[in-house]
Amino acid sequence: MNVSNDYRCLPVLVFLLGAINLPLMAEDWNRWRGPNGTGMSNETQWTSHWAEAGPPIAWTAEVGIGFSSCVIQGNQMLTIGHANQTDTVVCLDVKDGHSIWKFDYPAPLDDRDFEGGPTSTPTIDDGSVYVLSRVGELYRLDLASGALQWKTPVAEDAQVRLPGWGCSAAPLIAGDRVVLNLGESGVVVDKQDGTLIWKSNDKESGYATPVLIHGPDQTTAVFASSRAYIGVDFDSGKQLWRERWLTSFGCNAADPIVHDGKMFLSSGYNRGAALFEFVDGQPKEVWKNKEMQNQLHSSMLYDGHLYGIDGNMEYEPRLRCMDWSTGNVIWSIDDLHPGGLAMAGGRLLVLTDTGELVIAPATPQGFKELTRGRVLEGKCWTSPVLSGGRVYCRSVAGQVACIDLRQ
Amino acid sequence: MSLDRRHFLSSTAAASTLLAAPAIHAASKTKQYRTALIGTGWWGMNILREALAAGQTKVVALCDVDSDRLEIAAEEVQDICGDQPRTYGDFRELFEKESVEIAIIATPDHWHALNALAAIEAGAHLFIEKPTGHTIGESQAILRASRDAGRTVQVGLHRRLGPHHVSGMKFLKEGHAGDIGRVQMYVHSRGGKEEPTKNSPPPENLNWEMYCGPAPLRPFNRRIHPGGFRHYLDFANGTLGDWGVHWLDQMLWWSGQQSPRSVYSTGGRYVQGEPVLNATEQTSDAPDCQIATYQFESFDAVWEHRKFGGAGPEKSSVGCYFYGSKGTFHMGWRDGWTFYPDDSNQSVVHQDSQLQEPDGHNLKLLWADFLQAIESGKRPAADIEIGHQATTLSLLGMLSLKLGRSVEWDASRERIIDDDEANALLVRDYRAPWIYPKISS
């Protein structure tokens, strides 16, 4: 290679590298799986190291029983918890955890075979917060004050039944619409007033959050139903394709991962995973195996590899790295006991099911812990969230711990 | 099961070596039993996995009224062992078309008798889940039919062989707790009022008519299936008909299979609220708390469950206390057993549990014992008579609760003494075309 020839390219290269490596400060995490819906934050300016004494826990707060994850905008952090037949949307100050506002709505604990409480995550959009309760009611709150703007019994309006364990998908905002995983293949309402735009058949939904695929002519919304993943025309709600996907409890809970004209699906209960390629608008199987079974948590796709929790949560699940294009397992960690998983700036953040936070680079080279420390007590099955250099971890019993990893 | 399964996982690695199935006679190792599973839900598949792990099972058929379940179960069987079982939505068709040597029955309780009798008639040995009947008459019918046909029946009372149960019983029977005057069996959990859930048309994959079978046809509700039948008295008998059978059996085991003279039960739905069942919505209807007192010749045995309040100051939320003249013995689940001497100068004696996780059972031992019983012709550890006795006690508790008064039990005749109203509850009406089993005499 001729050095003098390369010289002319240097300014371009520097510019490109600069753009890629530009340290990302405080990225809001306004919805489930983050602003890009990938489950990954781009933030790089946070530290994986802490003193001998343990992780720097800035504050803790009690938010009530539940599995709802955290969302963050500016200085506000929101999640949902349950106590005394009431779900409460809590809004805390990210700096010290003090309560900015609370919003209560009546809700059963509904602890069928688990601890119960809310299972969906709120969505922040354009100064409002959207909350879907387990019994299929949609609330819109003012982000600044928590005041109710409107509510609608959307499952009842759409005349669709609830799935066995209630609604757990996060509301997805797309343009002027709220997209909900309800019915066989979704329900869409107007985000201004909650009026119904379209609905699907009265059959059970699954538990994953809808994902949009933007094509040249058409946008497809993918919904996890209890028995299939179904692609529908986002404008009309008309079903375009269906990939049969059975599990023991109708439990399709992991969001589809769509990338480069392909779609990854995964469920627990011996279902496994598959990669599909879209050919003439229809999914065509590329590979299928049982090596990545995402029972509750969605995997993340980073640099050609999937990172996810394989196996049913009560059966000693494994943290795994899988090759996206082949489905081959690259590595598998059997003794980590992951309860939740996040990624930021190429680093994995694992919350173990007993409340330890473990950080390691996301690389097919292996899982090499950078640091580990206790942040919570008791069972933790909710994905941690990193935003603005702070990590928010939540236990089932309802303790939220904010770990300050800002540099 | 909402009780914490994770807590005791650390002990499983050590336990698994101890739980290795006892060696089965070498010559018969090659014998592959043509096996069918009726009821392919969570627990049915747990049993079938153990059967497959024992290495003498060829799965020929699966049966379920939920076609999705059936398909998923068949796929798992193929994943585990390569067998491609045929699938059926109706057990009658299964037994007509298949030659079955072992039938595993893991349907909801209201189906147990009809499934079991069909299997016995087809010549199969039975592994049947507890309780052995939804009413006492059904359980009697299975006992008699299996004896008449000379079939081996193992009831799913895996606690009969669980290592800490075995060692705990030895401890008790050797008199280390002294003379026992009272046994207290209990399960407590937490909860509150139950709001009604909307009915809906049954899912397209579910044959709801067949699910209800001999029980009344009620509107479908997502709380019932999958996995909720125990809380509906048409299909099961609540907590006493579930957990109660296990702990009553522990008490009976200790007592040498004695029979109570009288049974009295109270309870209700004081916290969950009155049951609701109408065209648009329903709640469950099993009691949220219940006490059943069994009076024996030389001791009282008391069952108690609560679905609210939690464990309170108790260390455990499930188990069985034996109160004796030397102290209190607690037979637990994941917490093993513990003896608390009444003399505080003596030290507490404890033994850890050795269970298969994550569901905390000892099915591996129970299945191995079942195979040995079939081969030897001897009675298995949780023989039908044992299962029938424990089931009968739980159902007598439910019967007294429904009557609102105590009943005097004639164990030799298996009748309630001088009480036609109570005796009428030993059986139930079946929904046509199903016919209540005849008890051969």
C-alpha cells in the first residue's frame, strides 16, 4: 500500500472515525428497548469501574411490586409499580430519586403463578406518557405534571380478549398513532384522544412489544400473538403474513429483531429461535434452532451477534452470544443467573436474578467481567436501563436502585 | 406454584447425584414400555420427561383437548428421544387405536376416573396424578378396577420417596419426637380480593366441551386454562384437593394408614369474595381459607390453608407439624425437616431436602419405583390404595365444608354413618353423555 496515495483520504477517514467515535452524552431512553428499539444505548461515556466498596448507588426508591422497566427523559425517570389494588406510575428525579409526581389507577395484583403487578413499560412521547395496564386500559398523562389527559378501555373498545397474564407490551408511538399488542394482530388508536383507528380479531395477543418495518411502499407492523408472529399493513391493519410460533402458555414475549431485510424470532418453552429473510414480502426461514430461547427478555443484536438470555427464567437460564447469520452459539455462560440484560456503548449490563450488576464487553471473544457488585436484594427479572450515565435497576418487590456511572 | 423455587437451587447439584435412580434389574433394562400421556400440560410433561430419562419409555401417544399443547408436547418428545408419538384429542380414540402398556394421567381432577378406567380396561399400568378422584366414588372405582385387573397404579405422591421425607418418617417412627398428639398440615400464601374476569369464547385450539367433559359446561374463561383448574370446584377441589393430598398422605404414612372417626371443616372466601359465575364474567370458587379437623383414635390432624396473610412469623409457608411429647417436628418442602426439642437445652435437629428443581419434586425416584413395581408385581410406594386414602381424607374435608357440619366416617365401609345427605356427596352427577363410574364390588 502506497502511503502517499492514502494521504489524500486521511481527512475523510478522520471525519468518519470522529463521527463514529463521538462520545454520546445523556441519551434519553424514552421507551421500552430505547429510542431505536434495539435495546441498546449508544452512550459510551460511562465507567465500568467502581471502588472496592461496591457500585456507586446514588439513590434507591420503592415503587411497588411489578416488572415494568424504566424510561428516562431529561431529569425524569418513570416506571410502574403495584400496591393495595392500585398501580402507580411513579416519576422520580434522576438526580436524587425524589418523587416528582405519581399517578394511581385501580388494578388487581393478578399474581397468577408469579408475583403480579404491572408488566408493561410506559412510553414517553412529545410531552406525554402512555401507559397500558394489564387489563387493557390505555392512559395518557402529562409528562410534566402526571395529570391524566385521557384514558380509554382500549381492549373493551376493540372488543378483544386479554391474554392469560394480561397486557405486557409497551405502547409504541408511530406518527399520530399508538400501536398496541392487543387482539390477534394489534390495535391502533389515535394518540390525541385514544379513538380506535383499526383493530384485529378477537384472539389472544402475546406479550412482546410491536415492531415496525419501514419498506419503500409500505410499513409493516409485527405483532406477537399467542400462536404466531404476524405482519400487518400498518395503515390498514390487514394481515400480510403469519409465522406460526407455538409455546406452552401462548407466551411469545421477545420482540422481533429486524435488521438488514431479516427478522429474528425467539421464545422459551422449548420453542427456540429462527432467522427469516423477507422474500417478496414474506418471511422465509434462513435457520432455526433451539439454542436461544428468549422466554421473557428480547435479545440484542450488536455487530453481527445476538446477546440474549436463553432458557426459562426458573430453569437456570444462560447468557448467550449467537451468530446472527448462522444461529451458531459462540459462547454460553451457565452460572451467571441473568435476570435482566442491557447494552450501552458495546458493553453488556447484566442484572442477575438476585440483584448483582455485572458489566462485560459485548464481544464474541467471550464473557469477561469488567466489574460486579450488588445493587439490589431479592428477585430481579426486569432489564436494567442506562441513560445519562446512570443505570436503573429494579427488583420484583419494587426497589429501584440508581447506580451513578457517569464519568 | 408461586412459592419461591429459586431459593433452594444451590442445593440441586449435590442432590442430583443422590437422586440417581436405583439400579433396575439388568435383564429388564431393555424393556421399553409403550407409554401414553393423557394431559400434556406442565405437570404431565414433567412426569413424561422423568419417564424418558429413566430409559424404558417409548412414547406412542399423547392426548390433550388443547391441540397447541399437544403439538408442542409431541415436538418436545421428539427433541428428547426421537419418538414421534401419535396425537389424540380424545382418550377413547387413543385407547382404541393404540396398544398402551403404561398410561400417565395428568388431566384435571374431574377427568381422572374416566381416563384411568379406560386405561385399565385397555390393559395399561397407571401413573396417575393425585387426587385419585374428584369425588370419593371415582377414586374407589379406580382402586377396585385396578385390583380386579391386576394392574400396577402409582399415584403422583413423590413425597413418599423424597429423601428428607423418608428420613423424617424414620425419625418420627423411632420415637424421637415422643408421643404425637396432634398433626398440623398447612399451606399459606398471600393475596387479596379476586375481581371477576371476563369470559370469552374458547381459543380455537381448545376443545372446551371436552375439557369440561363430565363436569358442567361453564363459559370459558382465560383463568381456567391453561393451568388454573384447581381453583374451580367443578374441575378440582381447591388447595385441600391439591397440596392437602400430599400433606394428608404424610400424616397417614406416619400414622400407619389409620382412618379418622370424624371430619369437620370450615372455611370460605372471606377475602377473595363471593364466587361470581354468569354469562359475561366469573371468578374462581375454591375457598381462600379452610380448616379441616380429622379426629383419629389417638390424635387430631388439622389441615389449614390461607391464600392471604403470608407465612407471618412462621419460617415456612408449607408443610406439616407433628407435635409430640419430646418436641415439635416440622416436615417441610424445600426447607427439609427440622425437629425442635421441647427442652431448650437440647439442640435442634435438621435435615436438608434433596429435590429435583426447578419444581421441587422427587419424580425420578417415584418413576423408578413404579417400574420396579411393574416388574416385581409388588405394590409401588405410592400405590393406589395409599393415594385413595389421602384423596378420601381431602374430599371428606371438602364434603364437610359443603355440608357445613361434621361427618362420622366408617372407614371399613367407606360410608358416612347415618347421613344420607352426606353420602349423596360421595358421588356427583355427570354431564351427559358421560356416565359416573360403577364401583365393582
